[in-house]
Amino acid sequence: MLARKSIIPEEYVLARIAAENLRKPRIRDRLPKARFIAKSGACNLAHKNIREQGRFLQDIFTTLVDLKWRHTLVIFTMSFLCSWLLFAIMWWLVAFAHGDIYAYMEKSGMEKSGLESTVCVTNVRSFTSAFLFSIEVQVTIGFGGRMMTEECPLAITVLILQNIVGLIINAVMLGCIFMKTAQAHRRAETLIFSRHAVIAVRNGKLCFMFRVGDLRKSMIISASVRIQVVKKTTTPEGEVVPIHQLDIPVDNPIESNNIFLVAPLIICHVIDKRSPLYDISATDLANQDLEVIVILEGVVETTGITTQARTSYIAEEIQWGHRFVSIVTEEEGVYSVDYSKFGNTVKVAAPRCSARELDEKPSILIQTLQKSELSHQNSLRKRNSMRRNNSMRRSNSIRRNNSSLIVPKVQFMTPEGNQNTSES
């Protein structure tokens, strides 16, 4: 409105709007990278357009174990109800074909007592009584009101068939529930990994490190750790491989590559020529589209079942120039682990170059260590000077307080005219 009334020139307004737009550039938010393995260990993979669904029914037991608990409980309940109803219909048909239902309907009172030796199943008068008898047969309750007789061989055959079917259902469903409660991933819930991985210098070489621990006292037997790098690559022929997996070795002084996971351990991977991280520097790490997958496998000591725990680290979760703090201490002859500091790290001196540059120019590491030593000495000097200044200030304040507390001398005049000087 002001520009239209010629109070402010229109050219000035347009120039100012253009300048403001230039000052505030539009920054597009970077889309988060899809993880192949979540931090909890679950695989971030969706299966679509599976045409051969019948393959899952060929391995029905594994399918039942993989189902969710609510689906398993529904199938467990429906399997028993359907079997009871099916055999209740068969028992009712046996009684109807033999004429037992009409016999109980026509005769009453004392006359019904004589029917017990001529009917197939006693006291089966309706479908409800047949359903109750089916439950009694399959779960072997036997209340005594309904029982078999020797009149019907067909009823004996149905009885044998129902016992066999009932045993099969019990074995399958109870085995399925047992396997669901004793699944290996339940034990993996107490195997924990540090939320961040670090890259620092260890024994003169750049190393990729993370921490793993077990919260239970029961151990993992023959525990082993594998590390894989997953990234998107393109072959020389132009083929794009979206999930290219590369194994990287773990630095373990034991030849068997097994670890004794009695306390939290720092797993180390030396970044050498065989490592996919060999050409990555600290500045390049933030732009890398890679994911480091960690797999811990072992046998549960109490159950003997093989378990597996997984996690992953993307580029944003790898801290360059950090090191894990110590959490294991000895207290009164017992080693104590402080899990509150499990993932805590501290900054340490580390070269910002890649491992390749560090191998080509070893002097970079020496210069980095010298700089860190100088900075450490300077910080110590500053701390000492600050402590000296604080101690001097305290001593001066104490002297001032003591000087203010000095008692002045007071003169008293006696009747004889003598002056007595005393301190009060």
C-alpha cells in the first residue's frame, strides 16, 4: 500500500524483498537414510508381491511359531473348539443312527434305567450332551454320567480316532507355545550394544570400536562377533547393487575369534588395507552412505539354544576422535561394572585424515600426539594457575577477617588514679 501511494519507491521495495530472499536460502532437509538393521536388531525389510503363499503352509510349525501371540492364542483356542465340535457332531450322529435319542425321548422314569445296556453312549440325549461327552473324551475328564458301552463298534472307532487327534493337537500347540516362549531372540534382549561407535587411535593405528555387554549372569558360550559393512555400490559395468555386504575382520588376540563375555568388552576393528573404511577421513564420514552391521552369536548356557543379537551404526552414529570410558573397577576383591557409563565416551587426540594417509605419512600421528600433549600441558598450567589464584584469594580473605577480629585496648581508671590497661 505504501508503494502504491508513492511514499516509498517501488524499486526500493522490490530490491529489499530480493535481498531478504537471498539472506534466507532455502535449505532442503536431508531425508533420513533407510537402515537395513534397526538399533533393536530387527530387519528393516518388507516382503511384497509374494505369489507362492502356499510355501508357508508346507512348514506349518515354523509359521505358527513366527505368528504374533494374539494370532497364536486364537489358533490355539479354535483348534480345540473345532475338534470338540467336530467329534460332538460325530457322537450325535452315532447316537441318532443307533436310535438312542428316540429311545430316551419315548421312555421316561424307571424305563430309562434299562436303556444303559442297549445304547452306544449312556445319557447322550441331545447335541449338548454329545458336546459334553466329546470334551470329556478328549481331555480325559470322565465325570461318570456318560460312558461307552459294547453295543456299537463304530463308537469305539470314533473314540480311538478322537484320542489320536486330541494327542496330535496337544503336541503341536503346546510345542508351538513352548518354542515361542523359549525363542532365541528373547535371550538377545539382555545383550546390549553401545549406542555410538567410535574411531580412535589404538596401538598406533586407527580403529573402529564399539562396546558390547551381557546383563545376565548366565553366560553366552562360544560367543563370536561378526562385522559387515552394507552400502550402495555400482559395478564397473554400471550395475547398481543397493545392498552390497562386505565382511571386515575383528581384532582378536585369540585365534578362535571367540570372546569371553563375562564383562562388557570393547570390540575393535583395525582400519587397514582390507577394511572398507580405509579411504574414509573424518570429513568424508558425514557424507558416506554406509551402515556397519554388528552380529553377536553364541549358545545360551541355560537352554543350549543358539541366540543372535544384532545392531547397526550409520555414519551419524560414529564418533571420530572419541574413546569409551572405563566402567569396570575392583571393589573389595570383586569386579564391579557401572552400566550407567556403558555408552559414555571422551574426546581423545586422533588424526582427522584417513587410514591410508596415515600409513603414507606416519608423521601425522606424531604431530597430532604432540599437539594434544601441548594442549594438555597448557590446560594443566591453566588449572594450576587458577588453583594458585584461588588459594591466594582465600589466604587474603582469611587475613582480612583476622585483622577485623583484633580486640582494641581499653584503659580503666582506678580510684587511686592508676591506669590499668587490659584487653576485652
